[in-house]
Amino acid sequence: MIGQANGRLLALNPNDGRVVFDAVIGQAKGITEVERLIDVVGRPWVDQELMCAAAFQGNVVCMHTQNGRLVWNAPVSAVTGPVADGRLVYEVDDAGRLHAYNRQNGREAWVNDRFLYRGASAPIRVGAALAFGDYEGNITFLDPATGEAVGRTRLSGAVTTPAAQYGYGAVFQTVEGDVAYVVEGGE
């Protein structure tokens, strides 16, 4: 899966590199070059059923893994790649709102706008919670069903890169280069 700067997502065959499909995640609008920015952002989410991608000034789009057929799309100006679990697909928009969409039909399940303009990193599942970092080094834990904050811990500096799943927790890195293994409820 390769996200492109023109709002398109390519799926390549891993054996021979041929294009399996080419999907439009967002289309450029506007007059100026800045208005027409439409980059596919973050890493696409792929599991056995769905593959989802998001674009700045575009959409969150989920397709069938097997054939690339569109399942649903939702308009959102994304700044991170989508993340999914068994029920929902999560995304952060350009203002820092966290969105959750029903993975079957794309209906918005909840929106959390309590972290506006905090530079939220891509969310990640940590135990039973959903966690994300911000520009102050806070790791906030949310209830994935409701989007409500259920805990918080603080690291040494801003978290701007996506965390990596590891065991029952996740590894977060700060801009200062510190690395922390975080489990549900804190470090």
C-alpha cells in the first residue's frame, strides 16, 4: 500500500510489484497550490477484512481487503493514518479532534474535541484503551467505545510520531529521543 501526494492510494502485488488497484482517497479542490494539498497521510490500516486510508483535506476511506471495493468513506481532513479495532476506525483531523467511525458502515460513533490544537499523534490501542500523544508529552487514554478520557501520563517531551504496538502496551518516542513503554493506566 502506497499513499501518494495526489490523494491516491496504490496497492501493489508483493511478488511482482504490479498495481493491483488504484483508489482515490481525496480529490484536490481550490485555486491555489496550498488549497489543493491532498496528501494521503500516515500509514494505511490493513487487516483481513478492511484496508483504510486517509487524506489531508480529503476523506477516510475503507475498502475490502480482497478486491479494493469501497465499503465506506467519510469526509475528514486527516493528519494521521487511520487505526481500527474490531468495532471502530479512529482518525485525528487537522484541528486535533479524534473521530471514531463504525467499521461496517462508516457512521460516526463519536467525536472528541477536548484536545483541539494539541498536535495529537495517531491513536493506538493499549490494552482496553485507546491512547495518543500530544505536543506537551501527554499520553491520554480514551475509552474506545465513548471517546471519553479515562487516564493520562506524561513523558519528557512532545510525541509527534506514531507509537508502535508491543505486547500489551505501546512504545512512544518523544522529539527529544526518549523512548517509553506505556501500558494501560500509565508507564
